[in-house]
Amino acid sequence: MTLNRRTFLKGAGVGTAGCALSGILPGTLAAYETQPLNGLGSFTHSVCEMCSTRCPITARVVDGKNLSILGNRNAKSFGGAVCARGGAGHSQLYDPQRLVKPLKRVGERGEGKWQEIEWDEAYQYIATKMQAIKEQHGPESVAFSSKSGSLANHLFHLAKSFGSPNTFTHATTCPVAYKVAAKAMFGGSLKRDLSNSKYVINFGHNLYEGINMSETRGLMKAQTEGGCKLVVFEPRFSIVADKADEWHAIKPGTDVTVALSLCHVLINDGLYDKAFVERYVSGFEEFAAQVASYTPEWAETISDVSAKDIRRIAHELAAAAPHALVDFGHRTTFTTEEFDMRRAIYAVNILIGNLECKGGLYMAKKAKTYNKFAGEHATPSLAKASVKSMPEIQAQRIDAVDKQFSMLWSAGGIYQSILDATLESKPYPIRGWVISRSNPMQTMTDRAKVVEAMQRMELVVCCDIYVSETAAYADIILPESTYLERDEEFVDKSGKQPAYYVRQKVVETIGDTKPSWLIWKELAQAMDLGQYFPWDSIETLRMLQTKNDPQMYKAIINDGYVSYGTPLLLRDTKAVAKFRARHPQALAADADGSYASQIKFKTPSGKIELYSDKVEQMAPGRGMIQYREVTLKKADELFFIQGKVAVHTNGASHAVPMLHRLMPENSVWIHPLTAGLLNIKSGDRIRLYNDTGLEESVAQVTPGIRPDTVFTYMGFGSKNKEMAKFHGKGVHCGNLLPHVTSPVVGMNLHTTGVKLLKL
Ligand SMILES: Nc1nc2c(c(=O)[nH]1)N[C@H]1C(S)=C(S)[C@@H](COP(=O)(O)OP(=O)(O)OC[C@H]3O[C@@H](n4cnc5c(=O)[nH]c(N)nc54)[C@H](O)[C@@H]3O)O[C@H]1N2
Ligand SMILES: Nc1nc2c(c(=O)[nH]1)N[C@H]1C(S)=C(S)[C@@H](COP(=O)(O)OP(=O)(O)OC[C@H]3O[C@@H](n4cnc5c(=O)[nH]c(N)nc54)[C@H](O)[C@@H]3O)O[C@H]1N2
Ligand code: SF4
Ligand SMILES: [Mo]
């Protein structure tokens, strides 16, 4: 039997009666046959989605079947490689547990009783419920959430068409603090030139496990080829710590003291880049006065990092400047004071003047900026396919209750405010929740609250590729085609030079699944909102995007990833010389051969702001960076911290057969001293508990962690019985973390206290 759309559709027609959990779940791929592989095959360029890093890939297909996945060689910084998860894409594609048919809940929420239904029935059901909520409570009572990325825009477009302002990405559970901090100080986001750095200070950026192919390879290249020194502050001996020149077992949540004391030494010992500060920075005097008391000796008392080491590291960093950087991290949920933690990190970078230098921090050069410098239309840009006369939305967002958060709404909103709104009517209840490519039951905090909020809703819709823990509580599950089965729009991937890439269908769609852009369009049509979705296909959207340049369309389709021009760092005279040689009409360089005089910041003062009036007005008392004590645990508890593991993605990949075999469960890292006191040995079953919840797993006794801290890889312990393979295996971190919203950046908090018990 051939594995094609026709046979799947045929197969999907059978067994549509409601059934409980018994072996094979309706709507999954389990019942379908596969066939042996032969032949050489063809290659398709596309984009990985095994995690949200979304690396450019090239997939090999034989007889219509995806065999293997490599990195797209046209994207140089990715080195033609993928990580273990990226290489396991076909294992997800052909996983028998994958969804291939819409499901309707026929039991209680979370009971696990499902019935396969047709798409039209699913749309009708959702549309009727959404209309009823809209009429009774207003469209704002429906929230829409999705992991950020191109497909989020389609869901959010549906939200706007429907009239709801309540759209959320995962941002407050992941990166938003470093983004808001950069916005406050530089007026926009920054990138790091890891591969050219000679000295990197890393505060828990887990790049050799929490993988981003380009950055991970960048750091590897710097260390192995460029002689870069890597200094790591981490409460545990992570792989990055293992590969570092120095590992300092910092106390969780105290990194800000070390960053601030680095600033203290740079200023006090006259090591900072005075010319840079004079030219680009405002608020230096106030900042210098602020850090005067933040000595390394002070930092040592809080962080357990030796003052002598901090002084030495500050001197080494200054000696390597400007080809050096302090990494601002990725997941920024270690404390409730992440805003100042990330601002303190940027402050060190500012003091060593690494902006727009090789090995430092830089701003992305999108087509508009690049062409301005080039003095010609050197690079085509993508147009936006916008729709005129969208409905006007009157209602306020549920998270727009306090102006201290006003820098983050455009960055995705406060995701967990759905809990406050639904459970406490703050400021009004959410009654319907449309979720796509997001698993808050596992990845937001306080699982019990997420369950309670979902139980209170009149409608929960989940679009996923598996019955995720969240989908298990939905009324309707909409099965999206996996990334290897769908076409998407062109995406801007610019870094030091403009670049674009595209996701293209690698194999024919399996089963009765659809890409989410089509799902949201068809749902809109079911609610008579079709006029807001005038495009009929992804091809139309791509053509609208590239309407000014058909060549660009062809280039991206053919190569999968296309970069234009030459890398541009504005204060790197070699890069500027190369750029000017390439573009004869380019702007004249400064006397020193750089474009230093052209650097602009979109802050109120037009400078880099160490002190921010805007922040002071938004959140009184917070204009200046400062240390604030935070309490993350009770005195008799241990710090509980988490991180990514190289072979899994958050809570998403645990069913994928190849990855499941590599790591089916997480264990809990415990220091021998702590374990000894509790009579715990490696392999013992243990309980972790606190005021929020209780979890059980296996102990792993290791000196690679502080005695006051326990660690586990996140994403395990899923409690939905549909996924029998990993149900209940390991610690469910979200079940131990309290529901918290941090000031200014609105972040979730992923560090808390736990007690241990040997079982
Ligand atoms: N305790 C704790 N919590 C955390 C973290 C932590 O370290 N500790 N990390 C945080 C971080 S950094 C992040 S980014 C978030 C991640 O939070 P989420 O984005 O919620 O988590 P994921 O597990 O990455 O993916 C969400 C869902 O997407 C589904 N999915 C995968 N591919 C597709 C697709 O092509 N289409 C559709 N529709 N669905 C798909 C998966 O099956 C999964 O159910 O979690 C945060 N939560
Ligand atoms: N393999 C894999 N790769 C991924 C992902 C994945 O799920 N799996 N997810 C992607 C996503 S969504 C993201 S956001 C990135 C995440 O990228 P990172 O943020 O780099 O990764 P994490 O592992 O979440 O966490 C950070 C590290 O911080 C340490 N840590 C915890 N508390 C503290 C503290 O107070 N101070 C210090 N200094 N360190 C602390 C943890 O031990 C952990 O090693 O990875 C991306 N890449
Ligand atoms: S880091 Fe790995 S899983 Fe994530 S997008 Fe890249 S190749 Fe895929
Ligand atoms: Mo993340």
C-alpha cells in the first residue's frame, strides 16, 4: 500500500465512533501502513520546526518519502548542519501517534474521549461557540495564542477580524526580558557576533544544549578556531560550563550582582571605552554613581563568585574589547528582576564599546538600512500583505492594566495574564481560548491554575500536531500538517546582511491535516469573516510579498535561503571597506574608515540610555539599573532550576520515536552533600514538593551542581494519558512553579524552591 494522501483519507474515514483510551487513539497515524524505501531521491530546501529556532534545512526525499534532513548549505553560518532534533524530523513526520484528523471531545475536559470529525463540522462547532461568546460578552472575551513566527500572524489576523485585541505569543515564558531591556537602552534589538568574539562571558546561556544552530556553531567556531576564552556563570556544570575555560557555580538568581560589579571595576579601574561612552551614551554619570557601591566584594557575598575572579575577569574582558561580549542569554526567567539583570549585561557591553564591532553586539541590517548605506537598491525587500478596513477594536487588552508593561505588548503580551483574567476577572474574564503551536499546560507555570482556567472556558480550541497536554483539555483539536508537509510565506532572516528564506513542502500531506494559515482562513469563512482573508494560497501571499521583485521570488524558491550583499558592521573598518568596494555609490565613510557617525538609536534621547526617563515614567523608581533583592525560595528549600536538553524540545518532542528512545525521562541533579543528608543515591525515586505542587522522579547524584540547588531538564512528566509513551515520565516543571508576573517585562518565573523526599 502506498503512503499517499488518498489512502490516508480513505483510512481516516473508518472508526469515527467516540472511544476511550485503548491502545490506538482515533485521529492518529497509528493504523496506517508504511512501505520500504529505495532509489536516490530528490532534495527540497525548507525550514526546520523541530524547535522555534527554525534553521534552514535541505530534506532528501525518496519515492515521496522523507529520508533524511541536513542543513541548507546556502546558509553559511549554519554550516550545512542540523541538531539531533532537526535530524529527527522524519521520525516525527511518520510517528504513528501524530494527529491526522480533527478530533472532538466527547467526554469531560481532559477525560481523553475523542471522536474523529470532518473539518467542516469542526469549523461549524467553533464558529457557533465563538459567535455566541461574541454576542454575549464581546469579541475580546476570546483569547488567541501561538508561539511567535510567521503562522502566529495568521491566527492573530483572525483575532483582529473577529474583533479581539487579546493575542499572545509565548514571549513572557521565554525571551522578552532581554528584548524589552534592549528596547529601553538601545531602542531596538541586538544580535551577538559570537563566532568572531575573543572573549565571551556567559550567564546561563545554554548554547550547547539549548541549541540555535547558527549561534551554537558561532560559539564553537570562536572557541575552536578563534582562540576565544569562555567564562561561564552557571549553578550547574552544563555542557557549556564543561566546554568553558572557567566555570563559576553562581548562586541562582544572583547574576545581576556579578554583572553590576563588572561595571564597577570597568569604571573604577578606568578600563571602559571613554570615547564610545562620550559619543553614544547618556546617563553615564548617574550610572557610575549607582555602581560605585556594587563592588566585587559586595557581589561575592551574594553570588558566591570570588571578588578576585570578578576583578580579573573585568580586566581580561577589557583587554579583549571590543572583540568581546557578555551574552545576554535567551530564556530570561531566572528571577523577577530580569529587566535589570539584562540591562546590567548590556551595560557591561556598552562600557567595553563592542557595538557594531567584530565579535561584539550589532543591529540587524535589513534591506531598508542596507540600501540606505549602499546608496542604491542593492537588496529587494519583502512587502506586507495587509488588508484594508479591518474592524476597529474598542476593548482594552487583558494585560493592559498597568502602564509599566507598555514596552512589551507589541512583543507578544503577558501570556499568563489569561489566568488572571479567567480566574479573577482581572480586568474581565476570558471565555474562549484558541491555541496554536503552544502547550501552556506544560510550558506556562502553575499547571493546576492552567487546568482550572481551561475548565472555566466555554470554548477551548487547540491546533497541534499531537494531543499535547493542552490539546488534551480542548473541545476541538485541529491537526496541523507538520512542517515537512506545508508551504509557508517568505521570512526575513537578515543579520549582518539582508537574507530571506522559505519553508517548502517536502512530502505530500499525510492524512486529513492542513497548514494553519488555511485553517484560520477557513474558520474565518465559517464566521462570515472571509473578506479579511482575500488570499487563496501561499503562492499568492508569496507573490504579494515579492511583488516588487519577481527575481527575488525565484531566488528564494530555488535556493531556500538567499542572502544579499556583504556583511556590514558599522564600526568595523574592514567590513565597511569591503561594503564600499561592492557598492560604488555607498555613503562616504568617516575619517577613520568606519560608519560610526551613522549609528542611530530609536530612544527618546537618540543615545544609548543607561538611565531611562521613559522607563521612569512607565515604572516609577526603575529608570536607573539597580540591584533589588529577590526571594526565590524559603530558607529550608533548595533552589529548583531547569534547562533544555540537546535531544528534546520543551514539551514537544517526547513522542518523536527517535528522540524518545534517546531520552524517555528526566532525572533530578542533586549534589552529593545534599543527597547524603537525605540518604538519597543515584537511581533512587524521589519526591519534589513545595506549596505549588508535587512531582516524582529519579535522583542523579552529581558534584556538577551547587549543594543548595537541584536541576532537571524541562518538558517531561506530561499528564495527558493520550500520549501513553511519555505519560507521567519524569518531573513536570510547570507543576512546581508558582504563577508569577515580573515587573516591567511581565515574565513568568522558572526558579523556585523545593524540598526533597526519598521514596
Ligand atoms: N518550567 C519551565 N517552563 C518553561 C521553560 C523552562 O525552561 N522551564 N522554558 C520556556 C521557554 S524558553 C519556551 S520557548 C516555552 C515553550 O513553550 P511552548 O511553545 O508552549 O512549547 P513547545 O513544547 O515548544 O511547543 C508547543 C506545541 O507546539 C506543537 N507543535 C510542534 N510543531 C507544530 C506545528 O508544526 N504546528 C502546530 N500547530 N503545533 C506544533 C507541539 O506539539 C507542542 O505541543 O516554554 C517555557 N516554559
Ligand atoms: N535542544 C534544545 N534546544 C533548544 C530548545 C529546546 O527545547 N531544546 N529550545 C529553544 C528555546 S525555545 C530557547 S528559549 C533556547 C533556550 O536557550 P537557553 O536560555 O540558553 O537555555 P535553557 O537551557 O533554558 O537555560 C538556561 C541555563 O540557565 C541555567 N540557569 C538556571 N538558573 C540560572 C541562574 O540563576 N543563573 C545562571 N547563570 N544560570 C541559570 C540552567 O541551568 C540552564 O543551563 O533554546 C532553544 N533551543
Ligand atoms: S536548532 Fe535543531 S531543532 Fe531547532 S530549528 Fe535548528 S535544526 Fe531544527
Ligand atoms: Mo524559548
